[in-house]
Amino acid sequence: MKFLEKYIICFYLNFKMEKRKHIFWELTLLLGSVFVFRSLWILMDRIPFFMTNKNLIIFLIIGIVMAVIGFYKIVHADNGLMKGH
């Protein structure tokens, strides 16, 4: 019985550590994404091509289409792909 208890405790501690690592890397990804987004935003503000109303409307439409497609694909994802098949 002691072996089983030790195994369960080790599994639990390992699971908690893996969870912490996962959260750490998700936060790293989030922070890195913020830096990339902010840098691109400032860079695009300095390029005159992105400042005209016509181009802003075009990029807005492209962004909306990309967001809708991405959201649709995430919501209607095939369960086989999510399980690694």
C-alpha cells in the first residue's frame, strides 16, 4: 500500500509541476504576442501606405474575414485533430 501512496503522490506533484510549466509558457507566449502586436502597430503608424482611408478599410475587411474564419475553425475543430490523430 505504501508503494501505491508514493506513486500517487509523485504523480500528483509531477502533474502540478507540468501544469505550472504549461501556465508559465502560456504567459510567455501572451507577453511575446503583446510585444509583437505593439511593435507592428507602431511600425504601421510610420508607413504612409497604411494611413489612407481606403487602405484602412481594406485592411479592416481583411482582418474581419481572417478573424471570422479563424474563430469558425476553432469552434468547429475536428475532435480527431485535437486528440493528435
